[in-house]
Amino acid sequence: MTTTATRPKGFDDRISAPIVTLATARIDRRLMLCAVMLLLAPANFLAAAAPTRTE
């Protein structure tokens, strides 16, 4: 069995949320919403189409 280093839950969110907020402060919110939707749609499709893991 292998062990992996773990970070506290929500660590990435606490770091990335202010950075993303500052980086996108001057961009129209509707444009940002569309951009995020365009990024997440293919990711969700790939996750749904991925084969299931059997162990």
C-alpha cells in the first residue's frame, strides 16, 4: 500500500480564490462565466465518458 502526502481540506480554495478574484477583477462577469462554462463542459464530458475503475 502506498501513502501520499495530503493537504488540509480546502487548502487550494483558500489560496486560489483570492488570486483568481484579483486576476479577473477587470473582466466582465458574464464573459468569465462563459469562459468557465466552456472549460468545465469538456471536463465533465470526459469524466462521464471515462471507464469505471474496478478493483
